[in-house]
Amino acid sequence: MPRTALRICPLCEATCGLTLTIEGAAVTGARGDRDDVFSKGFICPKGAAFGQLDADPDRLRTPLVRRDGRLREATWEEAYDAIAAAVPPLVREYGAQSVGVVLGNPNVHTMAGALYPPLLLKALGTRNLFTASTLDQMPKHVSSGLLFGDPFAIPVPDLDRTDFLLLLGANPIESNGSLCTAPDFPGKLKALRARGGTLVVVDPRRTRTAALADRHLAPRPGSDALLLAALAHTLLTEKLAAPGALEEWTEGLGELEAALGSFTPEAVAPACDLPADEIRTLARELAAAPTAAVYGRIGSCTVEYGTPASWLVDVLNILTGNLDRPGGALFPLPAAGPRPRPAGPGKGFVIGRWHSRVSGHPEVKSELPTAALAEEIETPGEGRIRALIAIAANPVLSAPDGDRLDRALAGLDFMVSVDPYLNETSRHAHVILPPPPPSQSAHHDFAFNGFAVRNQVRYTRAAVPLEAGRLDECEIHARLVLAVSGMHGSAGPEAVDELAVQGALAKETADPGSPLHGQDPARLAGLLTGESGPERRLDLMLRLGPYGDRFGAAAEGQLSLERLLAHPHGIDLGPLRPRLPGVLRTRSGRIELLPDPIAAELPRLRAALADRPAALVLVGRRHLRSNNSWLHNVPALTGGSNRCTLQIHPQDAGRLGLTDGGRARITAEGGSLEVPVEVTDAVRTGVVSLPHGWGHDRAGTRLAVAASVPGANVNQLLNGTRLDRLSGTAVLNGFPVELTPLP
Ligand SMILES: Nc1nc2c(c(=O)[nH]1)N[C@H]1C(S)=C(S)[C@@H](COP(=O)(O)OP(=O)(O)OC[C@H]3O[C@@H](n4cnc5c(=O)[nH]c(N)nc54)[C@H](O)[C@@H]3O)O[C@H]1N2
Ligand SMILES: Nc1nc2c(c(=O)[nH]1)N[C@H]1C(S)=C(S)[C@@H](COP(=O)(O)OP(=O)(O)OC[C@H]3O[C@@H](n4cnc5c(=O)[nH]c(N)nc54)[C@H](O)[C@@H]3O)O[C@H]1N2
Ligand code: SF4
Ligand SMILES: [Mo]
């Protein structure tokens, strides 16, 4: 008899609740959970393919360990023995910096990825940390760190209530949203328009999102910072700025007008390739809307001025009085996050506390640019990375110049991958530790509830029992922490969780501001419930969190794991509410509107006004039925519009002698590729588009479906030197390319 089980979808940031149909141990169906308090039944084709993804025959079922140069099936014991034999001796001989850590995107989609990497990094003591953030949203962290003192205080547009949404460089109809967790983003955009609201989309492509908009502006890629600066300039000079209550909490308002002095609509118009009138009109509409939210994503982050653009997004939210008010952009309050603290000065946020060894890139949020990973492995000298631990990461495809990274990884003394696939990156590992398929894992969104458009909390236990011979991914991580700490064999994985619990409780009970101040941490630990270490840790975070029961110190009926388990479809915690000034952690205790590092960047941005634009630049794109580099092996999601083609406007195609269905050679500073051409007026002139995550043609992988339609890896066009200066984020959009037709 088939049964059903609930599972929060781990495939994108929308975090939809799924109802899985299960026969035996197999997931035979997936539909949206209509009773889910947040997603209310929404599902997309990726979620619907959950069963096929879960059962992919290419998923590794046992660890692989390299012997005599070849990866072979091994036991967990053999795998951890190999790690314990390799990593601690390397650290003893060459120091902590000799081990690098790479954390990829799915870490924000697993409980293990939230709970253990901080412990791993602490155990290793390395500063060589590289994550997907520097290929993605790091500009937003830097901007929030500087403005609000907390890099995670990222305001999200109040999609359900806003009257006006200005959306830049995002295509949520296909991506389902990012840094804005909103199941059924498409429905929310349609509802915005249906209630008389306005949607403006800024994108060099006429995306499916742009097609829904009241107005679509198609600027030259990379020019968002200029456009936004001109919008802010217009608000200030036309006296349309009305920060209202925010004024009390904001410093630097008076200096902003001078700092943005030369960014008039007329001055930026040629660089943006937009009429100055249109920029002015947009500024006036933004100011006139009863409520409005400005929101920018990938296309405004992974560009040369990604941090200034991300900063200007919130400058506009502040100038229009929309920050922290319903209908504007608000700060979520996640259930497993810290309790709000009283307002007051904080530690502030700085970048560059240390620098990368080879190119001297500043650290940002304790991370170094992933674009600089290869040189840190290749370049001889003290502090060179000799061993690498890659968790849920495929930088060979997702970072600039995969061929170089490929060679660098091949030269490592030792590499561990925690990954379900033998793919372009993990094929270099000496040990691969494969997590079980998602049906066999519990799920809670530690990361995305912090960016959700509604406060809510959900937890789903494993839908299918762990298959014999499998380890839960949390246990895989915990054992990894032990193995690199030289404690393999002398302590069990539960010790890692208990240490984390003790640490958190010791801190809490020592805090004079806590209702638990002075209590006995051991007694509190004894009160935790849960079937496993990670469940006990979730219980702890929920109980200490903003809605928690504080072990009885809070009123009856507050949150704990037990209470959450009694609500399998989740608990709604209400719409987002204003949180200022409590969220502020700047040294001044106020919003620092014109932070020094940004002010110092403005002259460069001003100088960019005089740059002669390249004739042809490249931007990326995402397809609904794919996800970065790792869903091309699921047959249900391949084919159709999900193809690795180079989109080009008919006018450009004609000028260059390219035809639809033909082939072209595309060349940029990092290399060249042969790609199929798709002629379409969905991209503007002067712009071509190639999706990322393709290039599955390397030897030694086990991705049968993906390898049959490999596509080309767009990141091979880059050499890793183009970065957003302040955040170290790779410029993946808006770089110059050249095209020649191929026969
Ligand atoms: N040109 C260009 N490049 C880009 C982008 C772009 O827009 N253009 N986008 C960038 C962005 S936004 C991101 S986030 C990065 C992503 O970059 P990465 O994080 O490096 O890449 P992913 O393709 O998400 O790869 C994730 C890896 O995790 C593995 N995996 C999947 N599920 C699990 C799991 O449950 N547990 C574990 N341990 N592993 C798992 C997959 O097999 C895969 O190897 O790519 C970036 N690269
Ligand atoms: N289906 C699917 N969903 C996904 C993913 C996926 O790969 N597939 N990846 C997930 C991940 S890791 C992330 S980070 C999110 C990303 O979510 P989004 O940010 O919505 O991602 P994209 O679809 O890449 O949208 C970026 C848009 O920016 C445009 N653009 C490029 N350059 C510029 C520019 O200079 N200015 C402006 N204004 N626009 C520009 C591109 O044309 C593109 O339409 O999606 C997540 N969801
Ligand atoms: S929108 Fe995202 S979370 Fe929802 S079903 Fe699709 S992939 Fe899963
Ligand atoms: Mo991402």
C-alpha cells in the first residue's frame, strides 16, 4: 500500500512543502502540500521530479576511496580512516592554512550544512574558506554588514503587501526567488498586479518575469549601480526623499546628496543605454507609491559594482521610507535564529581583517574569493593549500576557469568531497562521502527562514528510513569533524552535537540579559528532546529563539521541537514586522547610510561613466527545470527549453553572420567555447546569454544522463580576475565577449 509523507523541498530557496507518495522505500510521486502553512500547495517541475532525483541510479551508495590512483567503493570505516590518516599529519607538518574548505550551495538546503561547517572550520583553524557566496550574494552581505552592522540582516521585499516592486537582475518566475524565500513567487507577482500594484523589472533580457511586468527596462548589463545612483540622485534633488521615521535611526543622510552628486539621469543614461526621462519617471513613481520595495539579485550582484548596487538598493528603500515598514522591505525574524537584543551600539562589520596569500584579496565574512581558489592551491610557499574539503560544491563548473581549477585539484595531496555524485569536482577527491537521498533526511530551513517573506517554522523528519549501510548527512559531517581533529575512533558523532549544545547553553546561562541567566546548563541540556543530535540542537535553537519556550521561562504554548512536531504542516508566525532599531549592530547603533568603504568606491563608479562600453557582453540565465550544475542528470528535467544555447538578438546575429541553430565560437579573456546559437529578441542588442552549470564532458565522472548532453561551461570564458572589489564576488555577468560563426 502506498503511503504519504511530508518533506520540505530542498531544491530551491522557495522551500515548498511536498507530499511524497512512498511505495516500499521508493518515492513514486510528489505533489504540493496544500496544508503547508507557507507554500499552500505550490510546487514546480523540480519538486514534482523529487522521486526521480531521489532514485537517480548514479547517486553514490557507498563511500569511494582512492587506491592506486583509482576511486573504489569502500566502507565508512575505511573512508574515515583515510581522512584521519591524511589531514591531521598535514596540519602538523604544514600548519592549519594548508587545509582549504569549499562550501557549495546545497549546504543552505541541508540541516547538516547549517549545523556542522562552523564546527569543522573551528576544528581546522583554517582561514582558507571559499563558498558559493562569492559567486552569488556576497555583495548583499557586505552592503548589509556596512549599513546595518550585520551581514545577515538582509531586508526582503514584502511581496504580499507591497504596492510597487522594483526588481533588478532577478528572474523569480524561473528561479523561484533568492534572498527572498517565497513559495509561489509567480502567484505573488500576479497578485501584486491584480490588487492594482506595479511591477517594474530591470533586466537586459525580456525574461518570463519581465513579461509579467508593467514596465520592463533593458539596460546594458553591469550598469545597475549607475541606474540606482541616478534614481537616488533624483529623489534627493527633486526633494522626493521621505525617510520618515527612519531618519531618527539613520546617519549620513545629509552627506548622501553630495556623494551621489554627479550621478544625474542624464549622466548615467549613455552607460545604462536608457533614456534619462525614463529614469526620472521611475524615481518619481517609486517615491509616489504608497509602499514600495526595491529588490536586486544575481544580475545586480555578480557584476563589477555588485556591492555599490546592492547598497543602493537599500539606500532607495531608506530614502523612500520603505525600509522596515509593511509593504516595503522588512527584516524577517526566524524561529531558530537568535532572540532580538535591545537596541544599542554593536561590534560593526569590517572587511579585510586578513588577506588572501597570493593576490591579497581582503577576507569578507571570514571568506576568500572562490575565484582565487586555484591560485591558492597552485602557488608554492608557506600557507599553500595542500588538502581540500569540499562539501556540496562543484566549483569546477560553478567558478571561473574550471580547467585551471581542474589541474589545481589534481595536484592536491589530499581531497575529501561530501557529495552524492562522482562529478566534475568530486572526481579529484581521495575520499568521497555520499549523503543519502533527500527522502532519507530530515529537513529544517535554518538559512532561508531568515529571508522568508512571512515568519513561519516547519520541520519534516526523514520520509523514508535510512537505507542499510547509509549514514545521515549530519552524522557524515560530525564524523568528519572528529576525523580532522584526530578524534576518529576515540569519540562518537553524538559527542560533536553535545559539545555544541553545551557551548550554546554555557553562553546563554552566562548572559545577564537572558531569562536563563544563572541556570545550570547541564540541567537544561537534560530537558532537550529529539531523536538525534541534530534534533536536540534544533530543539535548543527553537527554545532559545524569538518564539521559544525558554525552557518554561516563557509563557505557555511557546515553541519547542515537541510543539513543532505536533504541527507537521508547520506553524505560521505571522507577517513580517518592523524590527528597527533592534536589528542594528553598527558601532553607532544607527543605520550607517554612507559607509567609508562604499564612499571610497564611488569615485571608481563615477569614472566608469566615461568607459567606452564593449560591443558585446555576456549575461547568464537560469531555467526553471534546472539547478546550478547538478540537476542535469534527472531525465524528467532535461530537454525542452532547458538547453545550453547562446541567445543573441537578431540584429547582432545578422551583423555577425550567425544563424539560429548554427554554431559559433565565443571568446573572452579566459578562453573560448563552441556553442549552439539561438536567435531571439528576448535578449537586447549588445548582449548574449549562456546559462551556467553545464560542461559535463570531463572524463571520470558518473553522470550518465548529464554526460549525454554535456553543454558548454560558460565559466571557462573567465580567468578569475574580474571581481566586485569590495566583496570578492566573481563578475559572472556583463563581461565582454567576441563571436565568430562556425561552419
Ligand atoms: N556563470 C555563472 N556561474 C555561476 C552562477 C551564475 O549565475 N553564472 N551562479 C552561481 C551561484 S548563485 C551559485 S549558488 C553557485 C553554485 O555553485 P556550487 O555550490 O559549487 O554548485 P552546485 O551546482 O549548486 O553544486 C552543488 C554540489 O552539491 C552536490 N549536492 C547536491 N545535493 C547535495 C546534498 O544534499 N548534500 C551534499 N553534501 N551535496 C549535495 C551536487 O552533487 C554538486 O556537486 O554557482 C555559481 N556559478
Ligand atoms: N530553476 C532554477 N532555480 C534556481 C537556480 C537554478 O539554477 N535554477 N539557482 C538558485 C540559486 S543558487 C540562486 S542564487 C537563485 C538566483 O535567482 P535569480 O537572481 O532570480 O537568478 P537568475 O535567473 O540568474 O536571474 C538573474 C537575471 O539577471 C539578469 N541580468 C544579468 N546581468 C544583469 C545586469 O547587469 N543587470 C540586471 N538588472 N540584470 C542582469 C539576467 O538576464 C537574469 O534574468 O536561483 C535559485 N533558483
Ligand atoms: S519552487 Fe523550489 S522549493 Fe518549490 S517545488 Fe520547486 S524547486 Fe522545490
Ligand atoms: Mo546561488
